[in-house]
Amino acid sequence: MSHPHGVHRIALLFNANKAFDRQVIAGIGNYLASTRVSWDLFMQEDFHCRVSDLIEWCGDGIITAVDDPVYAALHQVDVPVVAVGGSYSDASRYPKGVPYIATDNAALVRLAYDHLIEQGLQNFAFYSLPLAPDIPGWAEERERLFDTMLRRDGIEGFVYHGHATTAAGWSDATEALMNWLQSLPKPIGVLAVTDARARQLLQACMMADIPVPDEVAIVGIDNDPLTRMLSRIPLTSVQQGTEEMGRTAAHVLHRMLHGADCSDTRVLVPPESLHVAASSMYQSVCSPYVMRARHYIRQYGCLGIRTDQVADYVGVSRSLLEEHFRRTLKRSVHQEILRHKLEVAQDLLRQGEASMADIAVRCGFTSVQYLYTVFRRELGCTPRAFQEQQLADART
């Protein structure tokens, strides 16, 4: 269908409640902003769309998430379609003649696995999704790839599928997860199939009083900002190349709208990066007192805790705890708390989304002025200068 000034009507069939889908949509938007392509975009407000609606909708093209139920019936729609999804391991699972942009799960899992190896860990586990006929292909593929990598290195791993996340079964699911974590050899690195599952691991570890990452180091997948916000211990996560997937999908559809035959196009997009945070930064610590103290500090260090509170949690005197810290880490408990607060502040500054006042509050500093004082004393620069340098490094 032709339109004035070359404008095309394009439907984006995604569920914006999902981090993966939102990031793909952002990539599509980036493509439109960086080119002269002009599209009128249609998105269903409740993120559900029927095939009959699309047949009656007089549009020109569709970019859709493969997990959307409508995807399997899109052959009935007589417009160019580009599919985006988390896996393309089995071509028979996807309709023929539809270009497909997928995550390179092998590269994604390898990035997470190599990171856990680099931390000096020797035991590994995978937290997947419950086994069911409708389990997503990407979940199966990630689990299989993780197992393959372990076997190739002569390592026996552990896999846990857990339970579905329902309100009624939440307590039983959490108890079962805690039991599994307690049964694992320690220390151990665990890769979760998604950030949502990784957050469940963090919660279960805290409830079971299992130190993270001293006994269980955790890596998730998606680098979901919402999960980061809801996790008391900052989560290490692999950022999929979702924005690049969105840009690629938009480019493929643009070509199809101008007559190109892209029906056999299959693109695997590698992960963008690994966002390293406290949940996976395992360090071999001989003292169990220091291990428990650091576990407490990672959870509550930004809430204004004092050395006495840390010692009470560990169950030893303040002087004994200080002795173990000096001998093991060459610093005091107070310095460890301050170090944690600085790390959280640096991470927030790198993200560039929070104000200085908000960062000061979230990290437990009494004022913005004190935040600046600590940065100058410990790092030799102001928070603003640190942030500007980080953003400049990210652009290069």
C-alpha cells in the first residue's frame, strides 16, 4: 500500500511488560531515529492482538515477537512480517518464509560461564524454567548449552527447573528452591535463565542465610532495570543484543517494503555486554565471620548500619570481627561498609538516570555534600566528574 510522502503503517506486536520486548522496541525506535525511514507505528494497548484484527487493519508490515500467540497464524496476513525471538535452535518450530532475528544463546551463555570461571569457581549450576510442553525454546537451549559447556570441560553441573511463579504456590516454591540451594556444594556459581529467576535465587539465599556471592555467585540474563531496582544485592546480568535485534528487524522490514526478498533471512545477534555487579564477584575468604559480615553489608550497607550491628548479625564481638577483617581484607568493617556504598553510588552514576540527591539517599549518605566529600577523599574526583568520565568512556 502506498501512502503520501512514503509513510508506511507498521504494527509492532510485542508485550511491553517484558524487558526483552521493551528493549527490542527501543532498537526499532533507534533505527527510525537514525534513518530517513518514516513509519506510522501501531501497538495494541493491552499487548494482545487477534489475526482477524490484523487482516482488517490496512497496514503495510509487521514486526512481531515470536512468543506472541498470534505469530503462529501470521501466514494469513498478506503483508511483510519480520519475527524476533530468543532462539532459533530448531527451524522446524518456526513458520517458513518469515525472516527471523534471534538471540545468539551460545555466545550469551558462554559470556556468563566464562565470567563465573574467571571468579575462580569450580562448581556450577543452572536455574531454569519448569518443564512443560510450552517451555520456551530459548530456555531449553540455554540449559542445553550450559550443560554442553560443562561436559566439554569435564565438570558435572546441577540443573534445577523449580516451580512456576504463582501467588498460591509461592511459599512452597521458595522453600523448595532454598532446599536445592542448601544441597549444592559450596562455593558455586549459578546461571539463571532470566533475571526474574536470578532474583528468586537472591531472595532464597537471603531467606536461607546463604552468603552471596561468597557461597553462591549468581548471574542472570536480560539486565532488566526493574529487576536491578528490586534486588537488594546488585545482580550481575548478561545484556542481550536486544536493541541491535530491533534495529536489524526494522532494517529487514524496510528492505521488504521496497521489494527485497528476505524470506530466508536468519540473523543471530550476540549479547551486548556483561553487567558485572556484587552478586557474582566471588572472592575466596577464609574467615566465616568476614563472609557473613559481607553478606549482611551487601544487603543493608546503604541503610546506615554500624559496625556494632554487623557484629551482632555475625554473632561475635566487635573487636573479634575487626580483627578478622584486618587480617583477611586489610581494612575495617566501617571501611567495608563505605566501600559498598561507594560501589552502589558508582553503579548508579554509570546508569545516569538518578539525580545526585537521589543517589545520596539511596546509598546512605547523609547529604549530597557528604557524597561529594567521600568521593573526593576516596577516589580523588567529584561524583559528577566520575559520571562524565564513565559516560565518555561508554561512547568511545
